[in-house]
Amino acid sequence: MSKFVRSRRAVWGDARFLIGIAVVALSIGGVWAVVSSSGTTTPVLQATRTIALGEALVSEDFQVVEVGLGTVTDRYLAPQELHAGQVASRTVFAGELLATSAAESADANRTTTIVVESSTGIPADVAAGSVIELWHSPPVDDGGSQGPPRILVADAIVTSVTKAEGMLSADGTTAEIVIDRADVAEVLAAITGGSVLSVVPIGSTS
């Protein structure tokens, strides 16, 4: 009887030994897979300048960089995935990797750009990618003065700023801004109707 018991314990001991080896092997394999994946790089696009919402995405505005993305590779655009007709669905800042969610078809985009002149000038820290409010003071009925200012567009995005230069230049500074297409008619009406426009950075007061 005692020989039978010792035999069973020996078999069970061998099984535990084999299970231990299997666990160690799996652990080593998992570590190797992690190390291997961390050393793998993927070519993706990196913006060389700030690209505002609605701007066309063109290869000249990107450089190809090798980045170790691991399991999130599909969240970023590879060079071959940049096609004509794509625009930025949000502002992409200089140095940022181009995420797939930041690109969309121009047909699906509901924004457009328009150039406005800010009568009060534009703060120095306003640049491409800045979010601003566009205020206007409409002319009063007699045409000799302006009415109280109010917000015309609550959340426009700047694509470029051009400051007036020279003695004969106008006092105002022009800015190209991105607005929703639904706001275009009202903005154009304000411009042609003689409203005084002002670009105000978000967080500032008029």
C-alpha cells in the first residue's frame, strides 16, 4: 500500500514540475513580446507648422518620423494614408503627430475661411491656431457713429495674421479666420454694412 502512495506522489510531483516549466516559458515569451514590440517603430506624419481647422492637409506641411506606437498604430496616419481632398477636422499644432481623427474629407467639412480687419489691432500672442471671438459694432441709423459692440462669432479659429506696415497703411490688422458656413452670411453682412470689427482672444474682455 505504501508503495502505491509514493508512486502517486511522484507522478503529481512530475506534473507540478512540468506546469512550473510551462509558466516560466510563458512568462519569458510575454516579456520577449513586450520588448520586441517596444523596439518596433512605425513611420507617421508630424506637422511642421500649425494647421488650423478646415485647412487642407498637404504633404509639404508634414515630415515623416519613426515612432514606437505599440498597439495604437492605427490611431495615426501613415504617409501613404494622406490623400488629396483631406482637411483638418481640428487644429493640428506644429510638432504634433497627425491622428486619424484629425483628418476628414473636405466634403464633410462645414467650415470656411474669411479675412476680416480688426479695428482695434490684434494682440501679439494671437497666431495660427488661436481661438478668438469676433465682435462688431454696427452703425447706428444716422450713420455717424457705431452702436454698442456685441459678439458676431463666438468661436472662430485664426489661420494667419497680417499686420499693417508703413505710414500709409490702415490702422487695422487683418486676420484670416475659420468660421462655420452658417455664420458666413452674417459676417459678410457686417463687413459690407459698415460694422467695426474686433478680434478678441478667448479669455479676454472686449
